[in-house]
Amino acid sequence: MKLLTVNTARPRIVDYTSTPGGVTGIDKRPADGPVGLADPGAGNVGSGVAGDTVCDAENHGGPHQAVYAFAREDLDRWERELGQPISNGAFGENLTTLGVDVSGALIGERWRIGGALLEVTSGRVPCRTFAGWLGELGLPEKGWLKRFTQQADPGAYLRVVEPGEVRAGDPVEIAYRPDHGITVNLCFRAATTEQHLLPSLQIIRDVLNPSVTEKIDKYLARQAGRPRSA
């Protein structure tokens, strides 16, 4: 298991995002040399990757979404399905991995990469900017959000437990694996298409992305307010 590339982006103005000023940081390219990873800090919605940019503060960035990883194997599968080459970083990921079952990783699982220690917090929910970016690349844009969601291999958001530098070629080592069995894939499905699964995530609240715990609480509140059947 290894890190193929570390990908970062500078802000660009586009016509397919709803962020203020139409600015996006989804156009990520492989970086040369080592790149520092660090916790953006409480209340900070920025990226945890040095030299990277987060423009959509509502949906990206912050301590629990400091770094985004996606498997090269999943990019290869989309290449076959879409019929066009997809480069590392094209899905907006900071880390493109090889040999890592990213969407099959457990929530709370920790990875040692280079000098950094990272912890899996959730999957990435696709947004309008993602679809628009694919259109710019010449890939099918229509129906993309639904298609990506149904596939349920969203890649993983990670928080930075220990800051450090990473670079292309670094091994990815599983430093800790919890025993609860809740994967990124399951968590993603619970948060999107199968919300009846949300209560099963209660046992991992302490390591979950807060955006997911909010969905759990809203779901439980709705269930509590429903009248009991006779």
C-alpha cells in the first residue's frame, strides 16, 4: 500500500460553483517534493494540506475534512466506465493511493503516511462543483451526483492526528484498526441513500465527522416525533 501522489490546488474562478465569487479549489494537481499535513484547527474551514485551497467552506475543509483520499483503483474503474483517462487528483482528492481499500476503511482507522498520522472520519458527499468540474474535463456531467452516490465508493475524509510531511511513494501503513466494523461505505450510505442505517453509527460518534452526527440527531428526532402505529 502506498501513496501515489499528493495533490493540491490554487483557487480558480469557474461558472459551475455556488461559492462566493465562483471560486473553487477542485482542480488538484500532483505536487513535487514533500507536502506538509496539519490540523487546520478548531473553527478553521481550510485545508490540512500545505499549498492547497478550500473555497467551499460549507462542504469542505476543517479538522474532520482536513485531507481527502481516493484510491487509484477506483479512478481506474471510473476510467473504464466513462471511457476517458482520469488523472490523479481529478476527483479533487489530496491523496491518491494504491493498494488501499479507501472506501472499505473503518471509521476511526488510522494511517501512518510519511511523518503524518491520519484518522478516517467519513466519506465525501458529492456536490454540484464536482459535477461541473467533470464537465470541464469532458467527462459526463449529467446525472453524475446520483451515479457517484449510488456507487457508494466515495473515498475518505481524514483528520490529522499527528502533523508531518508526506510525499509520493510513501508507504501507507495501518497504524490502528477499530473493531466496530463500520466502514466509510456504510457511513456514506447511511448519510445519503439509506438513512435507516444512521442509528447504527451511534457507537462511533466520537470519531465521526460532525456533519454525519448532525444527520444522526435529526433522524432520531424525526423518528421520536412520529406517532406510534396502532
